[in-house]
Amino acid sequence: MISLGLNLVRLTKPRIMLLVLTAGSSALIADGSMISKPGNIILFLSGLFLTGGCANAMNQYFERHIDSVMIRTAGKRPLPLGDVTPYQALVFSIIIGIAGVVLLTLVFNILTGVLALATILFYGLVYTLWLKPKTSQNIVIGGIAGAMAPVGAWTAATGSMSLMPWFMFLVIFLWTPSHFWSLSLCYKDDYINAKLPMMPVVRGDKKTLNLILFYTIITVCATFAPLFISFSWIYFSFALVFGTIFIYKSLMAKRKKCRSFYRGLFQYSIVYLFVILLALAFVDMI
């Protein structure tokens, strides 16, 4: 039973959820209204984990046959390994999705619940079943789902909208292509075998690397936008230093055209987003 539980949790893609939870936490901190309510913070992050985990589990349920032919996933994910049955995965995703939406709606407000439900449906169904197998722009459009965490966090804290969560949304949305395309360059053969139209497969490595550099530059530029509202030398320094490294790594990947540089860019992109989100959260507090 414990083993099954751990395998079900693996369906939520915990490492990806760590970034999602960071984005949600950042918006809560940036708003500041929930800092004195640790119980509400825990409840919100629990709801975010349940709804985000539902979308990820649903994604793995629908892509179980694709995952079984990809080297990157066949030996790692619960469904191709047979650690979880398709029925168990589907039931698990539905249960935690309903639980998360209900929690966010009842504890916070209906707007937060609706945003969470929309994210589940968009990523779990629209992205997985339509965008990913149909267009090389799948990652660009699909990035909307991953970027919604700070918006949901803000509505949970305030019941309204503000510019700050949309700045966070923009950064995550623009960051997504560089992050995932660098990984897809490492596993191009996997996507060919799975017949998925990822950018390197459809447009080639050179075009993909040019697009990665383009998205990296506009992502870094977007991180400076909040400074026009509330300037902070500390945040400016973080955005400048880490952004410069991000652009440098994209340039090196473009020049070297080597898997080790693609993977290095992918790994650094995670660190970059984590640092920028946390720094952005404190832009009004330092």
C-alpha cells in the first residue's frame, strides 16, 4: 500500500511541482496579506499541489503509450513500468483534482477555484490531447498552464487581480520554451520515435537554438518590468547577474551544439526561474 501511494505521488511529477509551488509562494509573499496566516499558506499550497498534480497525472495517463517508447520516460515513470495501472492513475488524478478545486474554492474564493479547474482542463486535456501531438508550438501555448500558479495565488490572497502576478506569469510563460526545448534537443530521437512534433523534430536544431536564444533574451528583459513599478537595486542585481548567465548559456548551447551544453542550459534554467521568482517576491519588501 505504501509502495502504491509513493508511485501515485510520482504521477504528480514532484520536481515540477516544486517550481509551481515556488511560483505560488512567491505571489503570496509579494502580496504579503497571507504572511501572518501560515495555516492559509499551507492550505493554498496543498490545493495548488493537488490541482497541479492532477494535471500532471492526467498528462501521464493519456501519454502512457508515448512514455513507453521514449528512453527518457520508459524506465522512470510509473505507468510504463507497470507500478500503477491506468485505472488507478485516472481515478487518482480525478480524486486529487476535485479535492484541490473544492479546497481552493471553499477556503479561499470561487475565482481561485475556477482558475485551478481551468488549468487542469487546459494542461490535462487541451495541451496533452491536442496541442502536443499537433503543433510544434505546443510548448509555447502550453506554457500558459504552468504560468498560472502566481495568478491563482494572488487571487487566493486578495480575491482580486494586480500587475505583480501577471509579471510573474509573463516571466514563467516566456521562460518555458527555452527550458523545454533545451531538454527536447537532448532527447530528439525520443520525440521522433513517439511521433511528436517538438520544435527540434519539425524545424531542426539550428532553428530551435535560435528560438531558445530569442526566448531567453525576452525572458530576461521581462524580469526587469516590475522595476518600473517598484525599483530595488537588490532585485535588479539578481535579475542582471542571473539573466546574463542565462543568456550566456543559451549562446554557448547555440555555438557548441552539444548535448552537454543543452543539458547544462536546461538545468540552469530551473535554478534561474527559482531565483528570479523568489527575488521578485521580495521586490516590494527590500
